[in-house]
Amino acid sequence: MNILYRLFSLLLLFAFSSLIPRQVAAQSKIAPSAGAIAANSSDRFVMQDGTLLLVQGNRSSPLSKNVVLSNGTKINYKSGIVEFTTGKKTTLREGDYVKMNGDIVYATPASAAAARGDNSVPATAQYNQYIERGTTATSTTVSGTPVSEELTGLLTRKIQLLNQKISLMTPNPANQAALDKLNQQLKSLDAQINR
């Protein structure tokens, strides 16, 4: 009886020990995202003609599954709803796209405004064409009045701060301290510019 009891205990111990790693692995493993895709940083998800497309280089293909990006951002392929890890949601409109890092690029001022909850921008509004003409500031005249180098430097610094502010405006509470600091720097610059 003692041998039978030991054999049964050993068999039971073996059965449980083979199940434990599977349970631990199942609990620690993150479920693969629906529609997992091997991607480059230049790839993007574009809303085109009411369909969400994955654009990889020059190729595009419609999505057939929801996508979860590496940063946790979720994209619904049917509705174009993008949900950030903070819980904030926005809906992609025609021409809008999501980069692989979760950033959204809006195609029109109206879609950017709609994402903010601002419906005052007309749907036909378009961005002005922007052409970057080098990285150094050049002498500028406005209404025949030359702009001082100091003012040009201040305005250039303001543009840099505003670009930093835009990059920090992703839904992340940790960015609030940096945003507050940038806002203070912008107030200081505005005071210098408007003196």
C-alpha cells in the first residue's frame, strides 16, 4: 500500500508539475494582437475611401483585422476608430493616417479640429502648402519694414518651442510637466516679442 501511495503521489506530482509551466506561460504571455504585422517605421494605416489601408512603401492593402500597435494604441479596421492607451478615442477621416509609433497625421484642418472636438472648422478647409526653405533664418521684410535679427531669433525659438509642444501633446499625463515648462517659456518669449 505504501508503494502504491508513493507511486500515486509521484504521478500526481508529475501531472501538476507539467501543468504549472503552461498556466504560468499562459498568464504571462500577452495575447498576439489581431492582425499582427511586420512593419517598418515608415509604414502607416491610412483612411482612404472609407477603408482602412496598410501602406507599406508603394503597396497598400485593406485591413481585415483590428490592429494593436507596439505602444498599445488600438485601431479598429471597420470604423477607423483609434484608441490610445489613455482611453482617448478619435475617428480617422479621409486621408488621415496613423504611424507605426501611434502618432496620427491629419489630412485636413477639419479632421484635426474634429479630433479635438471642435466642429467650427469647415469640412472644405485645407492646409496651406508649407515649403521648408532651409534651416537658417533669412532676413525678412514685412510691409517694407526690416525685421531685426533679434526678433527673427525670438520667432525662430518660438517655432521650435511650439514644435516641441506639439510633439508632447500626445495623450500622456507624464508630458504635463514638460508642457507647463514649454508654456512658461512661450509666455516669456511672447513678452520679449511684444515689447
